[in-house]
Amino acid sequence: MALQQGNISIHAQNIMPIIKRWLYSDKDIFIRELVSNGCDAITKQKMLAPGSEEDYKVTVTVDEKTGEIRFSDNGIGMTAEEVEKYINQVAFSGAEEFLKNYEGDEKGGIIGHFGLGFYSAFMVADQVTIETQSGSEGAAPVRWVSEDGMAFTMAEGSRTRRGTDIILHIAEEEKEFTQEYRVREVLYRYCGFMNTPVYLEVVKEEPPVTDVNQPEGEAAPAIEVKEPVRINPNAALWLKAPKDCTEEEYKQFYRDVFHTYEDPLFYVHLNVDYPFNLKGILYFPKLTNDFGTREGEIKLFSGQVFVADNIKEVIPEFLMLLKGVIDCPDLPLNVSRSFLQNDGYVKKLSAYITRKVADKLTGLFNTERDKYESYWEDIHPFVKYGCMRDNKFFEQVKDTLLYKTTTGAHVTLSEYLSKNEGKLGKKVIYTSDPTRQSASIAQYDAEGIDVVVMDALIDLNFVSFVEYSAGVEGLSFARVDADAATFTKEQTEDEKLKNQADEKKLADLFTHATGNDDLTVQVSALKDATLPGMLVQDEQGRRFSEMGKIYGQDFKLPEKYTLVLNAENAVVKSLLAAEDGEKRDMMAAQVYDLARMSTRPLEKDEVTAFLARSNKLLELLCR
Ligand code: ADP
Ligand code: MG
């Protein structure tokens, strides 16, 4: 074959600068592209020679000294005609489409960079050589060389074994790709589950020449030989039929993929061929309440080739709290993210994933309620978040939502209502802080009313969501300190009249002593005689101001509290009897602070004042 020179294709001039510019951040994908081309070539060869016992593999060799990285396979190889056809002519089968999708989508970026394939090598190389030998009869080996991906030379090569070597001479500014650690990291990320054995080989410095005059007795230094390392020793478990996978395999896979010693709680194995091809395993990790700061990790694969982590466009956002792998070989990856978002296929895929996750939850709830309850503390932020994010998901799992009571039981909404309805109607009593609010909780305990714990960050929103969405007429949630009626005793008409009179006096005293003009004072007889007072706060008003705090509103909403003072408590009685003065003001302020502390933590200045006052009061006691 005579030396041939040429230019690759008319599109190359347009696209090469774009490849270099746009893909700047993900240059390392050239490794994925070249390894997967090697795997593809091997798959083709296997189809040509079924049952052959050949030791098929792709080997990546890095040589820091020569500045080269080589991708070597024993696949099908290419004839000169094939190089002409597959490399020179249709260099960019997807080029036009790629350009179309890419233009005007500056920030989004395409998702998989697939379809660029071989030419991605020019992102990092200042010379690319193909040495290939086709397996077909009489084919001559071919050497193809190009420096810029635009002009090439092609001549008869010297390769004798069937297969292909792609040799990249790495450009000066991309030298990291001749370093073992860098290439290894990229290989594990992208090629860890490819269907053909992939090896990394490192060319070491030449061993020092043994000195013939070396004094006797001293051994020659050992020559360091680095065995090629297998990059993908683990099978892609997600491709195995679920019935053939063992519990231990699922767990081991989780530990391998996510580099953890922890076990997952449980998992969902996705396995469909129709109406789309989707395989994967989603794990429920041990989560914590502060789900906002914990991110899951879902790895997207396309035919065992890793594409990217956490692709929001494909996987419903709330599922991102899970960990796992998803393999969708038919997903269009050389399109922009914004395209994926609106793609019908992707929507169906994501709906399917959601449904399978919901099925798993309801299945567990129906058949293994004990287990499901034991998982609840770990999974509830995820499930609640999912409900608020995705109405279909909520509809599926709504009857499996649990509420933990202060006694540690787990009940559904309908179980709670049917147990407490006689006393409460369609009301659910909850605490956002079981320790701090224990005085209020005790009052409900005394009445035999269950209190549920809603202490996660998400619960503030979730409570309102359930009221609105549960489909229970008149359903409302109230915090343990939202309603004075629960804590007060019946009183005679005379007693009530006296309370009203006292109320006026005490209101003046407390607004003066606390400096809080918004405070409403009520005098009633509390069931718990030891308490001087309790602070109650209207449920809706409190939620509103808490919401404001979470979303960082800069203005502070006035907090409307009612201080319920206990007509039958000695401290209150002595406040009524005492003379004006510092001591009386201090006592009132102390009563107010103690009541506040059973609803929420004091703020910094409040704590300082409380401590100083407490010390003073102790001093007074000593006189
Ligand atoms: P794609 O893999 O999407 O077809 P590429 O640009 O990666 O696009 O490769 C273009 C074509 O070049 C391949 O389809 C294949 O025919 C040929 N090719 C590339 N690398 C190899 C290889 N290592 N062995 C045999 N053929 C190859
Ligand atoms: Mg390819």
C-alpha cells in the first residue's frame, strides 16, 4: 500500500476546535472512548469466531518517559478500507447533530460526549497513531498517523497480530495523562464494569545495567516488574437476573462500588427489557435526619460504560438520596441536558424507576412491617421528600407513611386517627423536640393521647403537606404546645371571674417585666399544679415564622405567644400578692423564661439574662 495523505472530512475543521473548547473540563473521557472502542472491536471479533478460547483483553499502557499512552486490543482490527471508511470519512457521524445540539446550550453541556469517540484523543494528544491488523484474509496491516485530527497519513503498517493499537503522544500541557495514578483513577471510574477485561500496564524505567565489576556477595538490585492490573475484576451485578443474585452479592457490590464498610438497608433491582432497556440496582443507605447535607450517589452507565454521576435529568431528584447504578444503553447521550429533561423516553424511564422504588416500600410495609419500621428512621426523610416532590410517588406510598410516637411505636396516619379520634377528632398531636417539650408531652400522656415525633428538618414542611394532601377531611396537626385548652382544668364561674381580674394585673406586670408587648396573658388553672405557667403559640403562626427562618427571611415576624399562668400555683399567687419592685419583676421574668425554655432553646442574649437573674434569685434565697 502506497503512502496516502488526506484530510479527514469537511466537518472536521468545524468540530475539532469545538471538541477542544467545549469538552475542556472532561478531557479524561478520551480514555473511556478508546477503551470502549477496543471492547467493541473484541465483541465484534467474538461474534465472528464464536466459542474461541482467545484471551481477549484491552491493555492500556502508560509510559511517562516517552510521553505516550497506548490502547491495545486483540479485537477485529481494521483493513485499509475500513480505516478509510470508519476513521477518515464518517469521522463524525453525529457531527452535525452534535453541533446542532451544542450550539446555544453553553452552560448545560452534553451529557455523555458519546459519538465523538475516537477523535476525543485529539483533546490531549499532539499525535495519534493507529496500528491495526484486520483478521480478514489477506488484509495488510495499516499505520495511520495524524497530528491534529484533520490531516492524516496512511501507509502499510508493521503489526502482525490481529487487533489494534492506538498510540497517543500526549501534548506537553496534558502530561498528567502519562501518569499512572491519573490514568488509573480515570480507568476505574469509567471502565470498572466494562464487559471485556481491561488492564493497566505501566512502563517502568529501564532497570540499571548490572555492573560486571560488582564486588562478590552483593546481589544485583532486583528489577522491578509491574504486573498489569485488572481494572474491572468485578462483574456488573446489575445485569444478572435478580433471582440469581444473593443477598451477600448485593451487599458486596455495594461495598465495592461505594468504597464503604457499611451495609445498605435494602435495595431495588431494576431489570427490564421492554418498553425500554433499563438495568440497575438502587440501594437505600443509612441516612440521617439532616438529609439536606447528605447526597446519595447514582452512577449512570450506558452498556456497562460509566457516563456520569447524579444525572438529574434522568433520575428523579429525590432518588438522588439513594445510592446505586443505573444502566440505560438506549439513552441518547450525545444530546444536551435540556433536551433530556423534556424527552418522553427519559420521562417514562424516570417514572418507572420511581414506581419500582415505591413498590419496594409498599411491599416491605405489607409483608415485613417489623423490618420496615426498623428502617423508618433512616428512610423517612427520603420518603417524605419524595412524597412532596412527586405526587405519583406520594399516591403510591401514602398508606405506608409512618409516624413514630414518643413511646417508640410506629403508626400510620389512619392507625393514629382511629386510636385517638375519640379524644381529638381529626387532629394529630406532635412534638418537634421530645426532650424540651416533655412538660407538654406529659399532659397528653396523662390523657392517654399519643404524641408523634416530628423532629426532622423536613417535618416542618411535611406536616403542612400531609394536612393538605392526605385526603382526610378536616385533618390538622398541632404541636404539643399549640393549645391551652389541653392543659387547663374546668373552673367554676366565680373562679373564672377572679381569673379575669387577675389577668389584667398580671398582663401589666409581665409585659413590663419581660419587655414583650406582644405577649398575651391568660390565667387559668393548669392540670399540673407544679407549673407556674406555660407558653402556647398558635400553630399556624408558629409554622409561618419557622418557615421564614428556614428560608432566611431577613425581617423577623412578631411571635405571638400566650402565657398561660396557673391560678392554682403558689408562685403566681405570690406574684399577685407581692408589691411592685425589682424582686417581683425578676420572678415574673423567670416564670416567663422557664415557660419559653420548654418550647424552644433560648437565644444568646436570653441565656445571658436568664443565668444572671437565676444567680440573683439564689442570692435572695440566702438572705
Ligand atoms: P463509535 O465507536 O461510536 O462508532 P468512534 O469514533 O469511537 O465511534 O469509532 C469509529 C469507528 O472506528 C468504530 O465504529 C469502529 O468501526 C472503528 N474503530 C475505532 N476503534 C477501533 C478499534 N480499536 N478496533 C477496530 N475498529 C475500531
Ligand atoms: Mg466509540
